[in-house]
Amino acid sequence: MWSRTHNAAHAPLWLVTMVTPRPQFYGDDMTVSARPPVAEVRIDADLVTRLLRAHVPEAQQFALGDHHQGRDAVVWRLGADWAVRLPHRQLAADRQSTELDWLPHLCAGWPFRAPVPVRIGRPTQDYPWRWSIVPWVQGVPMTHAPLSLGGAAQLGHALRALHTPAPAQAPRHPRWSQPLRARAARTEDRLATLVRRTEVGSWRLDIAAAHRIIEAGAALPVGAPRWCHLDVRAEHIMTANGYLAGIIDWGDAAAADPAHDLGQALVTLPVTAWDAFITGYGGLEPHTFTRARAAAIEFAASLALTGNPTHAHAGWTGLAALGVAHRAD
């Protein structure tokens, strides 16, 4: 079986193609781990074709194109404007709630593009989990094409639009939905590990300064939870000619303190774009900015500890921008 999303903006597939002619892009699932997990289900073109034929017959008018197997899912191109996204492991399937059940209701009025499902397929004998058809948003990951100052302002505006009040039944992320204070011990362990790893490396961490920023943020009160993306990394920000083309990979999205998104964005953006980003967001209250800096330290430390050189460099660059790290040379 398949189900349509309930948002009026997501009409039947053939109708959406007519009323939204601009192409969209659903970017690749990425990972901060150096070793991707093993797929638990084999997803090939024959399986995708059978699922579409049986449950979304109108999609047969679109050719099945190239595919990419990411950390959590396989994404197959469907015609020029669409993609089929199928998780290939149980953990990823279990994390689809926000993407499949909530995003179609949240996206109305968003000033940015996102891979919001327009069709949701149900489990069958051929395939054990829900799957979706999503828009393909044309763009390039920020890792390859950075945002201009105008694009950074657009990212701030996009996060402001996302950060609306979350209801009590909204999903919670097992890590990022917890308050900073509850994660302080783990963050301190990560910082201590960074110090040990860099004693003979090219970076130096001022762990005392990092602790002061974290303590300052953790001591402040937090308002009611709001919807957050919670994985604002460069590969999840799509750009076009320096401007924001879309935000992808919503598997971690949940109710949390918006300071986590803001802190991640501070790490992802160069420090020269911070003012534009904050202006686009509509400004930050001092308490929010203090919590965002603390969240940024935690996020940057996590990136710096990965086995992925690109993410590790982004983490150290973020720590340097926050004033708690510098190159040894």
C-alpha cells in the first residue's frame, strides 16, 4: 500500500509535476563515520521498479535513473524531478518518523526547499519498511560550493522558519534533544580525547576556554522545545550560485533547543559569514547566542574526532573560529 501526504502542497505526483516545474534535489545521505554500515536489505532496480509498479503506478511514466547508497538509505533518481528513497537498515527505517509523518505538515510556508515526501510506500513481502518519493532539489553540497553572504543570510532565515514550537508528541533525539547540562560529561570526555590526540599534531586545543563556554551555555535556562534539524553540516546544505538551494537529510530532526541548530551552523559557516547568518535569522538574544556557542563547541569536537578528514578539518576550523583552538605552527 501507499499513502499520500496530507499537506495540500503535495498533490498527486502527476499534478505536482505540472504545478512545480522547477527541479529539486534530494542530496546523498552522508556520514561522519569513516566506515559506512552494512546494508541489511539488497535494493536494486528490479525491486524499486516492482514497488513503484504495484503501489504508485502513475510513477511509471518517469524513468528510473542513477542511484546512490548512503549511510542510511538508497536513493534512486526518478525522472528529472523526483527520487525514490528506501532505507537499507532497520535503524534508519526506525528514524523516518520525522521525515514521513511530520515534515509534510511542517513544510507549508518554508522559504527553502527540502525533500518532503509526496508519496509514502508501505512495507510489503518484497521490502520490510516504509519508503518514499521525494523532490529532487537541484543544487551542490556546500562542501563543494560555499554560500555567499546572501546565502548565509538565507540559511539563517530558513532556520528561523523551521524553529516553530514543537508539540508534546513530537519526536525527541536521544542526544541533541537533551539539555546541554545532561551532555556535559560526555563533551568533557571528547575534549580530553582531543587534547590527547593533538599533543603531537598540528592543532592545539585550549580546553579551559572550551569548558568555560560550555559551562556558560549549560547554566542558562532553555525555553519550550522547537522543531530543529539537528544535523546542520555542510553536506546537508545545498547551494546554487552561492545561494541556498535547499536543506536535506532530516533523519535527526526533532524537538530540541534551537541553539543546537544555531551552534552547528556557526561551525559549518566561516566566521566571516556569522553576521549575515545571524541577521538572516532575525538576530539572537544573548542567552541564545551563549547556548549556541556551547552547542557549537560540542558539535565541532564531535566532528574533529571522526575518522573522516573533511569532517575533522571542519571541526578544528570551527573550534578555531570559536576561539578555543589554533594551529601549532
